[in-house]
Amino acid sequence: MRALDIMLNEIFVNDLEQTLRINRLVKEAKKRHSVLHNASGRKLKAVNIRIIEPTADMGETLDLSRDMALRRLRHGWDRTQQI
């Protein structure tokens, strides 16, 4: 279970670092009056990042029961409303 939690955290950290890198490159390109595109030709743009973390225990990672899913959804909704 711990290995799965570590793996998921690493994926999150990697995605966050990639997004921050792209934001930085897009902003630098804009300063130079240039535009960056992804591999399929779509224009890249900087995005605002807001990390919303739970304030309560969300149970075991692999607990996919209906009750736990609803608890997580409600908590996520409540957290977004707070922020």
C-alpha cells in the first residue's frame, strides 16, 4: 500500500513540475513575442495552478467502496467551496 501511495505522489509531483516548466517556457516565449505549440500543433498557454488538499483522512488508497467514494467527493466539493 505504501509503495502505491509513493508512486501516486511521484506522478503528481512529476505532473506539477511539468506544468510549472511549461508555464515558465510559455511566459518566456511571450516575452519574446513568440508562441509555443505542442507536438500536435496546438498552442500552449500558461495555466493557473491551485492545489487543493484534503483536510481529513481519506482512507486507504485502494478503498473504492461506494461509501468512501461519496465521502471523498463530498470532502472535495467542500474543500473547493472553502477555497
